[in-house]
Amino acid sequence: MKGRPMAKISKFRSEAAREEFLRLYAGFEDRWPIPSTTFEVPGAYGRTFVRRSGSGTRTPVVLLHSYGANGLYWHRRIEEFTRDRVVYTPDTLGTAGRSVQTAPISGEADLTAWVRELLTALDHDRVHLIGYSHGAWHAILAALAQPEHLASVTLVEPGGVFNKPLWRTLFTMMRFGLGGRSDENMRKLNEWFTPGVTFSDEEWAIAKAAIMGFQMRIGWARVLKDAELQSISTPTLGIFGGESLASRDPEGAARRLAKQIPNSEVEVYPGIGHAILDQIPEQVVPRILDFLDQHEPAELHRAT
């Protein structure tokens, strides 16, 4: 009788791919616009690389990035988020970045345990947890399992969590995948999935190095059941692009979130796609900051 296949560890496809990615990463760090410090959080699944920026007495924020990105993704938004608080931007374990996975992350329980290890190591009573795209999946898992660590949760474009993507979206992505990994093909895929967003050459190079040079093996989101959503007690904000291809029906996903999560708010931005934080940051970021202000805990926090 055959057993279940052994879960594998996410890794770079070669030493050359790792070196090239880290070279690009080091160059991209110069774009970070404010002083910061970095440290590693050791845990059962590996070492998580974390950047700490900002100062202030308000409840800290933890920002979880999307697929193909890393903690440096937030360089354009970090000044706004750190106006009166500390902000942590980790490289998610099991994705291309400076974090190093050493044990398999084979399912939701492992992902939840990783987030718990991270938040515990930061040593704050509570944090505001904000996840974008794939990061939103990790954030809602934390809301399900560890509300004691959370002052609020913000889910930006949580594809696959409240409803499934359209089959034609998956089919089109597969078709692009079969077209090869040339710059031209990947740029066409990006233009189709995130219209209205133009990346610099440096941003494109590091994204390409992450997607092409790294094997991510930490899984994808699934549609949560009503009972799971109803059990979430943490104040939750959902942000959706009305034309996003990450969801079968963004407005339907927003309605389901609002109906099933007791203490929740939603915003749907018509005509905007999946790259909402890059298309209309002047609308989205203030909305998130206002939500954080509404759910600022009164208790004091331990110093770090």
C-alpha cells in the first residue's frame, strides 16, 4: 500500500538562480525609502527574514505580500503605513526572498503555525495583519486560528477564498504558461492579469527571477466554508477590484464576506483589477488606514 507523497520544501531551482535573485534583491533594497532594521525569526519550518520600519505607539502592522513578490514590494507604501507606528514586512517563508525554509509546509496547519511563530516572535500584544492576494490567504488563516494576536485583519484581493476563479481565467493562465517563459510572453500575461500597471525594469527583473527561478511549494487558497467564516471574530476589511480576474465574481465575493464574517466591512472599486494597490493606492491605502484607526486597541503594548 502506497503512503502519501512526502511534502517537499520550496527552493530555488539552482544555485545560479538563487545568486541572481539575491543580487537583484540587494539592489532593490536601496529603494526602501525610510530607515529600517532587519532580523530573522527562527522556527520549526525555517528562518523568516523580517524588515522593521517606522516608530510610534500605535498598534504595529504586519504586511504579507502576494505571490511572486517579497517584503520589498511594500517600498512604495511603507511611508504611509509607518506614519505613527512600527511596520513589519517579512519575506513569507516558502517564497522567493531572504527567508530560508528548512522543513515542509504541507498544508493549512503548517502555514498557520508559521504565522503564529512569526507573530509570537514580534512580541506585541496584538497587530494589524494586512495580506495582499496570496498574503490575504495567510492572513485569514491567522484570523481563523489565532485571533488573540490580532487587532484587525485586512484582506486585499483575496482570490480563491470567497469564491473560485473562473475556469477561463485558469485556462488562459495555463495557455500563457505553455507559451514559454520568454520576457514577451510573461509581459503579456502580466498585462492581461494586472492591466493598468507598469513595472520598472528593476521590478520586472526581480519578479521574473522569483517566478522563473523559484519553486514555491506551500499551496494555494481554497474557498472557505460558511461556518469557518462565521467563526472569525477579528474585525475584518475586504478590498476588491471590481474587474479582478482573481475572483469569479468580485462583488459576490465581497457580499459573501460581509454576510458571513460578523464584524466586517468591504469595499469594491469598480473598473479596477487585481493590482489594486498599484492602480489606485491613493484610494485604497487611506481606506485601510482609516479601518486601522477604527480598531486601535486601548491597551498598552510591550516594548520591542
